[in-house]
Amino acid sequence: MNIEQAVELIYTGLVSEESVPVKLRAYHELDRELLAQVQEALDFAIEYYKGEPLIPKKLAAALVDIYGAFYFNSGFSENELRELEDIGMDLQEKSIELFED
């Protein structure tokens, strides 16, 4: 994977019409495969951009309010709601790591 592919995968998996949050808002089952690919690409991007003063706008846009994208009040079981909240918190922590100096 190169950085362009990683950024595109992160954007597609978190923002596009086929993204994990959009599917969840339509009450589809969690796409664990896509989510795992996004997390792997995000880990790659964190390492690639470590110490860099700028990151692509597309990458930043995918991570704006990422916690909120996985926060739901209803439509899922209590266990699923907790799991989705945990996913949102994990992605938020990764985005903080990406933006840190």
C-alpha cells in the first residue's frame, strides 16, 4: 500500500456513500472487513505523516468528528451500541495521534 492508496481507502471507508458510517446510518450490519482495512490504512498514514507539518485535506476531512460518526442512540442492541462507540473512540484516538506534533 502506498500513501495515496491509504488516504483514498480512509476517505472511502469513512466519508463516501459506501462508507462504514453511511451503511450504519441505514441500519446495515457493521462492515468489519472495510473497517479493518480503514484502520490498517490509518495506521500506515500515521507512520507516514509522523513529524510532518501538513497532511492532505482529504485525510483530515475523513477524520473530522469521527467519534460522532459512530455514535448512535438507537437502532442497535446495547452491545452493538457500545461496540460502535468503542470504534469511534479508537478512530478518534488515531486521528489525534495523526495530528500530534
